[in-house]
Amino acid sequence: MNEQQRKESTQVNPSDKKSEKDYSKYFQAVYMPPSLKDAKKRGKEEVKYEGFAIPEEFRGMGQGRKFYIRTYGCQMNEHDTEVMAGIFMALGYEPTDGVEDANVILLNTCAIRENAENKVFGELGHLKALKKERPDLLLGVCGCMSQEESVVNRILKVHPFVDMIFGTHNIHRLPYILNEAYLSKEMVIEVWSKEGDVIENLPKVRKGNIKAWVNIMYGCDKFCTYCIVPYTRGKERSRRPEEIIQEVRHLAAQGYKEITLLGQNVNAYGKDFEDIDYGLGDLMDEIHKIDIPRIRFTTSHPRDFDDHLIEVLAKGGNLLDHIHLPVQSGSTDILKIMARKYSREQYLELVRKIKEAMPNVSLTTDIIVGFPNETEEQFEETLSLYREVEFDSAYTFIYSPREGTPAAKMKDNVPMEVKKERLQRLNAVVNEISAKKLKEYEGKVVNVLVEGESKNNPEVLAGYTEKSKLVNFKAPKTAIGKIVKVKITKAKTWTLDGEMVEEAIEVK
């Protein structure tokens, strides 16, 4: 059965089953565990653009029921949770803040590092007792881990009390999956290993009404040797620009102050279009004209950061000059083993171009230490690149192999104590430069988008500058949701303290 046939076979409504025999046939059709072999393929299937609607037969399914979603991982996972929450509520479910009174619990998982997976398996262990106490509770695992063949096999073997597993390409199928889970006595698994669809009009329950994520593309075709994302998120496929622009305009009309354009490799946007020559630079140029104060994007790959995008970003205004640009290593030899497809020199030339066009740009990055075969000299190259670029901050990680990736087959020949020691040295440089950058803010007046009360003190408000610096300051609660001017009085290790200048002044 090919992928299209498998997709079509799941369009059956389980409630139409007349007998246990018929039902059994249906269950076999939706038992779709992921295939690592299929996930590695990149075919030329045409991307289908389809609209979403709740099937009539499922309306009211959640009446009197509550759902809880625990989210792990990146902004894309957070946004997927917003979509699933939207679908739940369209089905009649109500959200709950805890697992105790939930009728459906979903773990929306991340697969990018081993530690993230361990947290999920630990949580499943905790939920086993709750499931035993309340057999009618539906427990599901979704997200990136669900796309991994080894993970599904482990859940089948060790956590058979899980009711449903579905993947990143099957979120729009949630009503069918829930219905099947209610009917089935077996674990429902629906994970498409290959995909080609872009689903529009998905309902969303966004967190707050100040900042919003907007998906502009899905998947990644870069196949860095250490990364599982191309297997869990599939091939690169872009939403049509008119759909994105319409969504951004709608958010602007609702009063949102900031949007972040999302993609696993966001600046590869549009490269899959065959009918138009249109990239991220073109999209940003159009969104630039929309009356919304702040526009960001993440995460970008240096290979796809072209001159046109730099030219558009240099226009400034609501296009913020904060760019997250993962380098991963400062050694050309290690970058080659990672299959990043750029050299140290090419990365530094890109940085030079960006800084020339945007002199006040804030750059942040991702770095992996202890990659297989990394020598002391190669690690020192990473330190020297960091000092040369002077990133504002960085996400730093010790390399951990992901099953199914090419790097997992390499000999992990850097001892853990060496990895930890290198991470400490790198973080010392990161902290030193970050502190220096933050110190420069003292005495300056900055624009802060106020998001709410500080986590540590309800008497203090917190928000972010254009360059994504966290600022804490005292101000009336009426400032929440506005962009205000704040004078920085003190720079701390990772945050800034300040005082609001006179009254809240919304910046247009």
C-alpha cells in the first residue's frame, strides 16, 4: 500500500462500522507506525494545499470532557499545541491546567536531544498510575518523538497503556484519531512517514494576545548528520504567501504587537515553489508594510541566508535587527563532518555582510561541543569564532547521538569529561560577552513590549526589547500589552532592570 492509499484508507468514519469484523479491518488500516527508511526519502510528490474543517459527525465529541497538553521542545511544538488546542475546543472539549481532571492527556514531544526524550518517558511512567486509576482516560503521545520508529517500538513494549500515537504530519487528523481511540481496545498508531500536504484554516488557541507565532513552512531538507528533524518533520514545504499575509493582517487587526515567522529552516521559504520566484526576503518585504510593530523569524540556516533577505531586513522599521544564526562549530573540518555545507570563512563572510547592512544587529547562535572527532584545536576554533563575531548570547549543547542519523554511526570518541570541560569553557566566553553586551545598555532608553508580571515578583513587570533582551521594571498594570519606553538602570547576568520613562507610550 503506498502512502496516498494509506492516507485515503483513514478517511473512513469508524462510527459507521456494523460489526467487530469490519472494525478490525479498519483498525489494521490505521495501524501506521513510522518507517525510518521512508522518512529518509525525498520524493517529487506534489504538495497539496487543503483546508481544514471539523467533520459534522465529530462535533460535540468533547462535550463534558477536558483536555491537557504538555509541550516539550521548540517554538514549532508550542505552535502545534496551539493548533491541537484549537481542534479540541472546536470539538467541544474544555482546557484544564492539570492532569488530575483531564479526560485526554497529550504529550507533545521533542526529539532533538536525548534528554528531551528521557523527560517524556519519565512522564509516561508517572502517568501510568493515573491511567490505572482512571481507565477511561485517553493518553496520547504526539510530536517529533512519535515520528521515530525506535520510540514507537519502545512505547509498544514498555508503555502499552498509551492509547494513541500520532505524528507531526497528522495533527489535522486529531478528530479521527480521538474517535478511533474511544472505540478501540488497542493502541491507535497513525504516523505518516512521508508527507506533502499543507493544511490551512487550522483553528488555534494562542497564548495571550500580545505575541503570536505564524508558521510559514514545514520540514527541512538539509540533513545535517547529527539532526533528527528532517526525519521527524519531513521535506521542506512552504505555505502560499497570500495565506501567510492574510493571517498576519488578521493578527494585526486583533491588536497583536509582535509576530514570529516559524520554520525548521525558515529562510528556505519558497524554494519549493515551482510557479513563482518568491523567497523569505519577498515575504518579509510584504509583511513589512502591515501595521504590526514587530516582526521576527526563526530559525535560519546560514546556507539559505541570501543577499536579498539582508537587503530587506536592512529597511528596519518593524523588521527587527535580531537574527538567530546557528553556526554549530567554528571549525571548517567539523562543519564538513556535520554536513552543514559552509565553511568557517563563509559563515564569517555572511556575518560581515549582515553587520555592514545592519550595524546595530544582534546575533545569537547555537553551538554543539564534543562532536565525534572534535580535537582541542578545532574546539579552540569555535572559541575564536565566538569572540570574533561577539554573539549576544548562545544556546550551547554537548553532542548526543540521535538514533537513525548518520552521526549516530560515527565513533563517539570524545570522552564525556572532555565534553563537559569544553562546554564550561565555551559558556564562560558566552557569559563574558553577554555581560559586556548587557552592560552597554545601562543608562539607555529602550522600547519594551510588556508581556506581563515578572515570574519572581508580581509587583514588577517584564518584557522584551527589539533585540530580545528581558527587562524588569516597575510600572502600572495598564502597561501590559503595550510597547513602552524604559530607561535601563542596571545590567544583570542575563536580564536588565529599568524604570519606565514617565507614562506608557505606545510606539508605532
